Amino acid sequence: MHDESGPLPPKCDFSAWYNDILWQAEIMDVRYPVKGIYVWYPHGFAIRKGTYAILRELLDRDHEETLFPLLIPEHEFMKEAEHIKGFEEEVYWVTHGGLTKLDVPLALRPTSETAIYPMYSLWVRSHADLPIKLYQIVNTFRYETKHTRPLIRLREITSFKEAHTVHTTWDEAEHQVEDAVSLYSKFYERLCVPVIISRRPEWDKFPGADYTIATDAIMPDGKTLQVGTVHHLGDNFSKTFDLTYEDPEGIQQFAHQTCYGISERCIAALISIHGDDRGLVLPPEIAPTQIVIVPIIKKGRETDVQNAADELEDTLRCAGFRVTTDTRNLRPGAKYYYWEMRGVPLRLEIGPRDIDNGVVMAATRFGEKTQISRNIVVEETIDLLETFRLEMKQRAEARAMEQIVQVSTMQEAKDAADMGVAVLHWCGDETCAEIIEKETGVSVLGYEVRSAYIDEKEGRCLVCGKKARPAIISRTY
Ligand code: A5A
Ligand code: ZN
């Protein structure tokens, strides 16, 4: 796809590593001539496909997929006051059709509430029509003014999964929020990406929401990346869009809503958290190629080795693995380097001596080598890949635990937030948060923290000493 490149910068130089790996592992091409807009290489897109297949599988259990228009008429977009305030500086407008000025300017969706809810208002008549749980995976546009970065902060978000649900009561919508939070937990569990779930402070919630629960991942440089949000919309939008239903007593009631979203930031987290100095490391479930077979050719045994590699590939393909044999005319070392960069979980080497002994040499992406018996190669491969997945998860969790530090003084908070996430006690008052933010230089990310890595017990607010629950602060993307 592109020219040779130099060696990958070490991962401790994260920013350089990140930019380079997107290129060397052929994930995104950043040369598209519009700021904040990038192109998926086929390999990156295959990773996206595998990742979103998991998301779809989880959603399809009790949601339906749909597709709404990209263009939103100005009069719909401008209905919900809070929503407008939150997004007006980020909206791209289509004002012309050819040379003709449009009567009604059209917004490129920054998110689809104002496209979907006018239609929901037509669709919902009675309580029997509820709940509605739909999602779509689309591109959305946000004129971001903060530093743009591939997969992390885009002006065209290409892989925006947004779900929009409608319920009879506020409590029912709250249940849906909890279901969505648990769905997102399962999703990141499948990606082997540790996350922290927390409630965003009032001033940081989604424009138009009653409250927002966010999912954050910790990047290798210690900054957190918000990789998903779930919003309880209350009846704010249903009042604006006249989304009512007739209850069993025949009375018209406003519906209650939720929405929740995940973008390709999930892939930024996946790549960054698992990758190493040699390239990508991908969970077997997502890896476009799960197994690469490298034939070790020796003079005189060429056909022998080729046949054995073909047979091995057939066996593994029939067992359901995504497998490829690298027959290129390159030295084995060059092939190892290439497939390691692309994060292939398992490499199998087969040469004349292995054929004679009825074995295959296996090496995981972590460099662990074993010899496996040719006649039980499928069972052994299943085992190796599962062990590898567990190892990925453990390594990522160990790293997250190092990055999360419980603190009890402002100085400790400042130091910890330089390296990762500081867990402190905060009473919930905005004035206390302002003092924390001023003294540490980082923002209060969330409270009501839920994480396997964080002790949830009560303490005293770091600022005012009142009873308080844990909150997290960190530098953010
Ligand atoms: N309608 C709801 C779901 C919504 O739009 N929520 S949101 O604004 O919080 O966006 C959902 C998620 O998309 C965010 O949590 C974040 O992970 C991701 N996201 C937001 N802006 C982004 C951008 N410019 N580039 C990449 N991802 C973005
Ligand atoms: Zn306080």
C-alpha cells in the first residue's frame, strides 16, 4: 500500500509511536487533504469490521439497526435549546444546492437526535409502541476546534454508533441507561480494554441530557480517552419534539428517552493499549488474520514444504480460523516482522524437519514459542489463542492498575494525574471541583465511579472535608 518506512518509534514515545503505527500497520492514511478527516486503509477497515461485529452482536440482542438521513433541516436542529448551545459551534451547514441558495439550510448531523426524534414523534402513538430501541452506525460531522487526531478527534467521525431509545417512564429509561452501560462494559471486555465508568459532572454532561455516564480508557501516556457515553435524556427532547404516547388510562404522556454512542475511538484505544514496540497486538476475535503460516523452505524439499503448508492452511480454515500462508519470496525474518507489525496473534512455522517429526512450531505475538503436534493442531491452536487472549487482558489490566492511583492530598493528586488517573474524594460541589482543578491543573472527569480497579468506599472531600465518594481526575484527550 505504501513505501518502506523506518523502524517504529518505541511506545514510550507514545505520540510518535501512535502516528507511525497507523501508517506502518496500514490503519489510517492521514494524507487526505482536509483537516481532521482521514482514510481507512483496507487493513484498518478489516479491524474496524471485526470490532464493530462485536458491537453489533451485542446490540442486536435487543435493539434493531436502522438508518436515518445525514441532513437535518435547520428548523428541527434548532428546536432544543440546550442541544443547540452544545453543538452550534460544531455544525457544518449545507446552504446551497448547486448555485441555488436553499430555502432551508441543512445541517450535517453532528449526532442524530434532531433527525430521529421528529420521526419517533410520528411513530409513537400508544404505550404499546414502547419501548423503541434503535441504533445506527453512520458518519457524523463535528467542526472540532481542539487538536484533531486520527481515530481520536475527527471532523468526520466515520464510525459513529448511536442508539436511541424511547420509554414510558423516567425510571424505565434509567434501567435502559444501566443496560447500555453494561453493554459497553461487555464490549470493552471483548476488546480486552480496561475501562472506568463514571458519572460526568453537571457541567460536562451531554447537551440536553439529565445526566451522562461515561466510559473512559487510559492511554499509554496516562491521558484518558472517553470511549463511550450513555445519556439519560429525561423528557427534555420529547417535550421539544412532541413525542407523546397514550397511557393505559387514555391520557397523553411525554415519553422518556436515552441515547448512547461509541465512535472509532474504540479502535484508537484497542491499538494503543495493546500495541508494543514491534507493532499491533490484536485480540484473536478481532484480528483480520488470526494465524499466519510461514513455510521454511529448504533446497530440495520445496514442494514438500509447500504441500504441508497448504494442508495445514486447509485444516485451520476448515476449523473456522482466519489463516493465511505467506509464500512471498522473502526471508522468514522479514515475514515475521511484517506480521508482527499487523498484530497477528499466532504464527506457525513449518519446515522439512517439522514435517518429518509430525510437528509445527508455534509462536504467539508475545514471542512465546511451543512445538505442537500436527495431528492435534486445531485443538492446540484454540488453546494457544485463548491463552493469548487472557494474557492480553491481564497485561492491559496490570497496566491500568499501575496508572490508577488513590490519593489523599492535593500534591499526590497532581503527581498521579501527571502519570494517569488520580482517585480522590470529592463531595460533588462545583466550588470544590474548581479548587481541585485549579490546584492540580487537570479536570474532574467523573464521580460515582465504577471500576474493578478502584475502591468505592466513602471518605472526606479533599477540599471541604465533607463526606464524599471517590471521583477521578486525569488529563484527557
Ligand atoms: N448522541 C449521543 C450518543 C452523543 O452524541 N454522545 S457524544 O457526543 O458523547 O458522542 C459519543 C461518543 O463519540 C463520545 O463519547 C466519544 O467517544 C465519541 N466522539 C465524540 N466526538 C468525537 C470526535 N470528534 N471524534 C471521534 N470520536 C468522537
Ligand atoms: Zn467538597
